[in-house]
Amino acid sequence: MKLFSRHQKSGGEKIILFKKRAFDQEQLHPDLKKLLEGYGATRIEPLPFINGAICYFSSDMQFQALDSEEEIASLEENHRVKLYPVKTSVRGMMLEQERHQIIPWGIHRIGADALWGLSRGEGIKVAVLDTGADLHHPDLQDNIAGGINLLDHHLPPQDDNGHGSHVSGTIAAVNNGFGVVGAAPRARLYVVKVLDYRGEGYFADIIRALQWCLNQGIQIVNISFGSDQPSQALHQSIRQVTAAGMIVVAAAGNDGTYQSVDYPAAYPEVVAVGATDEHNRLAPYSSRGPQLKMVAPGNHILSTGTGGFFQRMSGTSMATPHVSGALALLMALPPRLKPDQILQILYKTAEKLPSLSNEEQGAGLVRVDLAAKGLNNPMEVNGEKTTELPPPPEEEEEEKKPHLSPAPFPWPFPFSPPSPEERKK
């Protein structure tokens, strides 16, 4: 799926970056605040982690005049964006949950199930920036550890679209004997709602989401959308979180043409993911270009939906969480390598698809089983050589899930999910 930028007015909200250090701790320097107010800025929201601010201007003329000030590094519209699906099928699909559990073809293709005896992503924090998630889906709720609704802090990040639930299931659907199972079925999901029920949102909320992830100590961020519009502010946000050790994985886009990788996937700090089909071919909609880092299964992917249901979807949106889940599996394995070391192993062990060019597949198809074997090679970690994979993890009782959102609601949000009988109605 692709998040296209719209160029119409965005309600007067603008994003500003400053040239020099603009903050004392978390407070915007008074002279800069006065400068903004002098040009008519209101609702000034400081963003110290990117040395910027989000402001409201009643007049575009006032906003444009601010560009002449020496202290200003960049001025941006807070573009509105919209999510467009490539293909969605089998809406509201019910599985015979009491009888069997399905390993989706993409999970098996990347070798995730071959690694579950050694790692299931235990304790790795993965944030999904999307439309939210079905917080009480039987295949998701046990792995949801926290979240935030950036569209309305007083509400839980409940999915009212379906896209975010699908992405979340591919990463970490629970291995519970029914439904589907995700790539890292013991990872901890953090649901960050930045898109509404129409799949629409704003650049500013994506930046706010990255700052929230940084504050929560998130290790992997999944962004299954993109924009054809670059943003200095968004790029600065990406630089900040990756410099802090976070891995950002993003969809390459669904243009199906060359030189068309979307932002933020096109930024060098991001793992840009394209999509393949069931026959090791590049999906026709998958964007291509030199910024592409790797590919993963993205066609007819079965995963969790809303209302406790399941559905199939296609797109680079669906490929991206396969890589996020693979990273969670590797990060849970000793030795505890640095993020850039793990990424290098993932790239070096990717499966090259002979029919695809480098611009169509990057390093190749993600193979987490081969990446784990790559850990067998002697490597220096904190001055010591490690040559063996760890023993299978023991089952342990899940620790109590913390309430990490500033929203004034208990976690998990108190309502009962529908029964299988109710969902069939």
C-alpha cells in the first residue's frame, strides 16, 4: 500500500526546523518562540529531538515570510496523506480456530518457522505505525504491550481500517494453536495509531510517533506506508532514532516502476522493502530503485484483520512486516549484536533471486534462517568470540504489560472481544 501526499491546504499546521540549537532541555528558547509568535504562529508544539516545532498559521503569507529569518533552516507544509490498497481479498475471513493454525506462506518462505526452536523474538519491542490494531484479536492481544493513539490521546489505538491489524499479525501473531502465526510470535507489539479510518494522516503525526518510540525504547519501527514527497523534518526524525540504535523498516511503495521508492524508505538510514510473489517473482506493483535494501513476500498474505477476523492483502505494506519480524527473531538471539551488525548479517545472508536485478531486489529475499546460521561464524562481540547459537528458550510466564501511553485509559482497554458465534453474524 502507498501513502500518497496531497498538496491541498493542510489546516494551517506547519513544520519548522531551526539552524542552531533551539532548546534548553525540553524548552524552546524564548527568543525563538517570540520570533514565531511575531509571524502569527499559534499552537506551538516544540519538537526538541529534531530541533524543530509544529505550529499553526492562519495565513500562508505569514508563514512564507518567516523563511527570510536567519534562524530558520526549513519550512514545510504538514502534508495530508492517504493510504491506497493494492489488493484486499477475503474480507472478514473466519478460520476454524479450534482445529488448526496456519503458517502463512510468507512466514515459511523467509524461514521464520525454522528458527522458532531458537528464537521467537522474546521481549523485542516492535512499534507498528499505522491505522492501529485490533487490540482484542485472539491472535494479537497477548503480544500487545502498549501503544498510543496520536489522533486522539483519550482513545485507545484501536484499528478502524484493517491495515494496521494485518501488518501487526505478520510481525507477531501469537503461536496459540489456531488462526495464523507471525514471524516473531513472542515479540512485544506497540500499536501507534497515526492514520484514521480512511487511512489518512499527516506528516506531523509520523514525526510525533517516532519521538514517542524513542522515548519508549522501541527497538524496531515498522512503517508500512510511504509518500512520494520528501521531508527534511521526517528525515531528521529518522536520523535521530536510528542514531539512537532503532531500526526503521519501511515499504518501498507500490508504483511498480523504476526510481520510485517512497519516503521514508528512500532515506539511506531506512530498510526499504520490496515485494515478491509466491513464485519468487517481483510483484508487479513493487517499486524499484537503488535505495531498495531487500525484498520479502507481499502477495496474497493471510494475516489478522479487525473484529477477530482474518484477511488476505497484497502490497509492499505486507512485505515490510516480514523483515521487521525477522529482525525481532535475530535481536532476541545471543550474542546481542548492535543493530547495524544485525542488518549486515541480514543483507549478506539474503537469497539472491536470479531473475531479478539489484534495483528490483536489493540484497535479495530476506532469509532469517540463513541469517541465524550466519551467527555461527566467529565474530568479535565485546572482545569475545561467539561461535554457537543459543539453546532453545524456556517457556516463561509473560511479565505484566506496562501502560506506556500518556492517554488516560487503562491498558488493555476494557471491553470484551466478540465471541466466535457473534463474529459469524
